[in-house]
Amino acid sequence: MSRISQTLQPSGNVVAETETKKKGGKMDNVKIGLEIHIPIKTKQKLFCDCPTNYYEISEPNISICPVCTGMPGIKPHPINSKGLESVIMLAKLLNCKINPKIFIKRKHYNYPDLPSGYQRTSEPIGVDGNLGAVGIWEVHIEEDPGKYDLNYKRVNYNRSGTVLAEIVSAPDMHSPEEARNFLKEVINLVKYTNRTVDIGGVMRADVNVSIEGGAKVEIKNVNSQKGIVKALKYEILRQKNLKNVGSEAKMETRGYDEGQMITVSMRTKETEDDYRYVPDPDIPPVYLKEISEKIVLPETPRSRKKRLISEYVLRDDYADILVRNKEIADIFEDIVSKNKTLSEISSSWICREVMRQLNYRDIEWSDEKNKLNKKILSDLFVLLANNSITENTGKKILERVIDSGELPGEIVKKENLMIECDDDVLEKVVNEVIEKNQKAFNDYKAGNKSSMNFLVGQIMKGTRGKADNKKVREILDRKLGSI
Ligand SMILES: [Zn+2]
């Protein structure tokens, strides 16, 4: 199946699909770029000393001062050096060249979340980087605006002036899935710095997309990885359909309506001129070279992969899956560093069974619907490693606890799911099954292998899946010899 018909299938748009087939099923005519906003963890805001815990407090407008509410005549403090360092670190991890000196600019626009009428945003800190096949145009630092509640027409400035990194990618992605994967990779890489605010997987990205060299349309504030795919699918179709009726998409900014899964026009796109950028006269130029040289880069997914393989004798593909999700890799290491014998079971169960369950539910590890945690997983892996439960029981338990958050050990105790190794008990079940299935047993004696599987299946059923598979086969073989 071609890439485009796969990605556009849910909407079932006939026009788009026929058109694609004509073009050989390639989606190279679609260009997607992302601007990703990353909240950086600092104690104080970018240009004042206010606390930055806006995401933990419900009372509005208590972490504010004249600077971050844009009072006339008030002067900003010097730039937050820790925040600056974190953004330089991020730019270096994205293989950017670091500019030696930058100015802070004022970007003007009018919206209630911006009390001064301009946002302070830096010139590029890093340029010309890349993450895999996707180019990074620039990384810069800026202050986050406040939050404006459209329904109640209320504004909350607790967030105003907190530190944001903005990553601007080249339009190097050609499908919604590529955009989602890139975003996932950026978010994961960013977590390796330990310098960002973890607000439950919430991120803000602006997506721009153009087809066949047409106008670039920007979609603002797409707030989830799934949202990006849906917004892009809709927008690509919309632009294609415009072309089909002889019209064209125009350069504009659109918003994504998550409820209706459509994009809606917000305004024709601002150009650089509309923002009337000027260097902020209250802030001296910022020198980056010395800070940049002193930065010690953290472990990255790539370097961690190498280390995991050598430290825990991991399979290459498993190590790859683990490091692509920092939280999961952390849990794996936590469990295994205390007990290296759990390495094989932990890695294969996480990379196969846990991933399968997450994919089946179409959720990420960080999704609040996922109730798994370190305690639950290590409990399960120990049960499996000690041969206390069968693989089958393990799978059933995993399927249940991912939604319920129960401890596997407690379920096993409460429901008596321990593996059945007692020879007498097993022998009794085997005899019963043979008695009820004489024909299958005779076939098995005659060398029919599928009869063996049938018998084992019946015995498993008789022990509620708790029988030790190896033992059952041993007993059956013994019966075969003795009769
Ligand atoms: Zn302040």
C-alpha cells in the first residue's frame, strides 16, 4: 500500500486517492515543518524573579510582578542564565552551530495574554542543525505569554515570562506520520536533558504544511502527538481538494479544532514585517560562546543505547526501543540495576508485551490511561523470572493491570494463579483429559503432532492456564511410552 493511501485512508477521500495514484503514490509533494515549544525548567522567570510553578497552582495571577505583567517603565532583570544554558544545551544536542552573540528582540502582537504588547524572543541561539534526516533551522529562547481563557474572557499571568525554547525544523517531513515520529523523537531527546518542565506529555507545536509548491499554511497550537497527525491529514486533504476544483490554498494561519478534527482559518499569515521586530533596548547583547564551551552534554538516546547493550547484554533492537522512550528506559534500568538476572525478561517483556498493549490502546507510555509503573512491572518480572506464573498468566495479568494499576503479586495470590508444578495434580488432569479425548491421544500416539498441541491445550484449560508447559509435555510423553 502506498504511503499516501495509507495515511489518508480514514477519511476515505476518493479524489485525493485517485490523484495520488496518478503521481505514483508518493507524498514527496507534501512539505511539513514544525515549530516546537519546549517549557524549560528554571526556578525564576526569564527576566524577573517570579516563581515558575504555574502548572502546579490553580490560583490565577499570584506568581507575577511588574516585569512579567509589562508595567510601563519597568526594566527587565538580566537574562536567566540557567535557562539560557539549557537552551544552548538543547541546540547543541540538535547539532546546531551556536552563535557567539545574540540580541533579544521584541516581537509585537496584540493579544490579551501578552500584557506589554510584545513578546521577548531571542535571535537564533543555534542554527543549521539536524535530528536524523530532518534539518533544524534554528533554536531560540523566548518568554512564554500568559494564558487567556476565551470562554470566560479571563487572563492569568502566572505563566507570563517563563522560559521557552523554540525549535524550528526545516520542512523536511512528507507525511503526517513522519511529523509525528519527528515530534516524538524531539520530545524524547529533550527529556534526556532533564531541564524541561514535564507537564504530562502536553506540548505546543505549530505545524506548517504546503503541497506541490503552493502557499505555506500554518496550523497553530496543535497540542498532542495524535492531534498533529489528525490536523495534518485534514489540512492536506483540504489543500488537495482546493487544487482539484482549480483553486489554491492561501498563505494563512489556521487553528486546529480538536473536537471537530478540522482546521479553521484564524487570520492571513503575519509576515516578519507584521511583528515589527526590534532589538529590546532594555537588554544588553548576550554572549554565548563561553557558556556554550562549558556545557557538559548529557547522555543521549544514542549513547545510552551503547551503554545499555554493554552493561546489560541487551539485544540491539530492544535497546533501540528502550532508549526511544526515556521513562521506559529509566524504569528498565531501575529494575535491572538492582538485579541483573532480570535483564532478559524485563527487556523482552517491555519491548514486546508492554509495547503491544500500549499500541493496541493507541496510547503513549506517558498517557494517563496507562497505569503501569516501575513497581507493577518489577513485580510482574520477578514472578516470571522465578517461574511463579506461566507466560500466559503473565500476559493476562499485564493486559489487566495496564488499565487497573493492580499489583500482579496480589492478583496471583488472590486468584491462586501460581504455576501448577505439583506432579500429582498435573497427572490427575492429564488422565482426565486423555480419558475424554481418546481419539486425539491415539492420533498423537500415531505421530500426529497437532494432536499433541490439542491435548496440551485441553490440559492448560483444565488447570486454568497455570500448568507448566514443559512438565505437561513430559507427562504426556511418559504416558505414550507406558501404554
Ligand atoms: Zn515577574
